[in-house]
Amino acid sequence: MQVFLIRHAEAVPETAALADPLRHLTAGGRAQATAIGDRLRWHDCTPTQIWASPLVRAIQTAELLAAGVESTLPIEALPALAPDGDPRAMTAALDALASDAIVMLVGHGPCLTRIGALLTGRELAYLRRAEAVRIVDGVERWRFAWDGDAPVISARDT
């Protein structure tokens, strides 16, 4: 199984009038999400599922990613991917998929980091905004930032 953990792109700040769940992407964030989607397409990310946090900034990021990888799959909003989501519920949902599944998970730093640790059995470095981590069969293979020229190969035990 391949899992792409992708942190949402840059969003407007929370204000008294705009609660955190409703924060949307900035113009720069839209460009970041578009760029990471293009980069993932260049590296053969053809998802079989796209799951996102239900928060606006994550859904918007997922929509732009889907366009970038030329996917017409529906984006499924899963509360377990919210900032205070349930990483164990997400790994259980992943375990229920076929072994050849390719899943994009779009969410928030803390939850994605915990999911990555559960999938790999080791601590995962925090994701920057609009950064993707590719995990294949429980091994972190590479990271790709929205502004990167190429993926950064992850260090692995030999």
C-alpha cells in the first residue's frame, strides 16, 4: 500500500469573525496546493482514494491536489483527519483497504505526524505546509515540498 500524507497549504489566520474550521486558503496557499499536486503527478501519484480533514483549508487543498494529479475521485471528508482526529481510526481504515491501494490523506500537522508514526513504527518529522510524505508498505520513501525541485529521499536503515 502507498500512503501520501499531505499537510494543507497556507490558510488565512483565525480571527474573532473567522473560526479555525472555516479558515480558507490564501492566494499563496492555492498556488502551493496546485504546485504540490503537479509535483505528485510527475512522480506517479495516481490515487485510488483521496481522504481529507473536513476543515475548509484541507478540503480546498485536496481539491487542488486532485486536479493536479488529474483525478476525478470524490474527496471523502473524514473527521479522523481533523487536527484533533483519531490516528488509530485512520490506520484501521487504511488496513481495511486492498494492498495495492494508493491513498492521499490531506490534513493537519499533528494528526498526520501521528498517523505516519503508526504506519512506519518510528517518529515522523513534522510536515511543512503543502509538503507530502510518501510511505510505501510502512516505509517512508521520500518527502516533497510544494517548492521543491525533486523529492528528498528519506534516510532508512540499511
